[in-house]
Amino acid sequence: MTTPESSVASHPAALWPQTLVGAGVLLTGMALAFGAIDISSEAGYGGVGPNFLPWLVSIVLMLCGGWILWEARTGGFRELDAPTGADRGNWPGFVWVSAGLLLNAALITSLGFILSCTLCYVMAVQGLRRASGQPGVNAPRTWAIDAVTGVLIATPVFWTFTKFLAINLPGLTSTGWL
């Protein structure tokens, strides 16, 4: 446990990033509230209107942003541990994860939700494994396990959205099951 005097966060140079984070959270809450003004407040089936959740989230964000700002401007985040991890970011791992996300967005309408999300999962896990220095990342067995795991995660999500929630997601076939 550190005291505010010995904390890295109590240094004046460390207070500006904390202040910017608080201001960003506060402004995000305000922007969401501004957008919620145009949403209908007519009560629905559950007794609340469609604007209830946006207003709730915006109020919570504004409260959190104000609290973060107060903390930052009154001495910084207290009990802040020293940073851990590598000195620099792992760019190859970042590229793997980013490529997975971008390929998912680009291929979701042609491959379908399940296969594109599986590809995204496989590439993200590969990037994280490479960044942590795990051995055997190029082994076919590792790739196969990642692919099966991706399918096992994406399939129930797809079925939940399409079958139970009646939200249309891009599928590979017109049956709605793949």
C-alpha cells in the first residue's frame, strides 16, 4: 500500500492524464444524455420507455466522470500501484488482434456470423499468445483448438440472438441455423 506522498499518481505530471480521463468520461455521459433527449419516453410493456436505459447510463457516466475529475484534481488517484508489464507495447500481437477485428467486420456478411467470429477469435488469441511469449503458437494442434473453441463460443451466441431474441445476424445459409 502506498501513501499519497509516495504514490506515482501524486506527481503533478501524472494528474493531467487522470484529469483528461475524467473529462472524457464526463463528456461521454453528457453526449449520451444529449442523444437521449430525442428518444421517446412513452412507457412500454415493462412500464419504462425506450429512453430509460440511455438516461440511466448517461447519469452513471456523468457521476463517474465527476468523481474521477474530483479524484484527479484533489491529489490524484490514491493507492495507485506502480505500472507493471512490458516497457513497450507488443506490436505484432496488436496487429494480430486488430487484423482479427477488421477481418470479422469485412467478412461477416460473406462468411456469416459464426465463421467470421471464429476467425476473429483465433486471430485475437494468436496475438495474445504471441504477445505473452507462449511456446507452440504455430502448432497445428493449437490452431485447431482455437478454431473449435471459437466455434463453440460463436454458435450459441448466434443461436441466442437469431432464435431466442429474433435479432437477425448474417448467416452462412438461409436456414438461420448457420
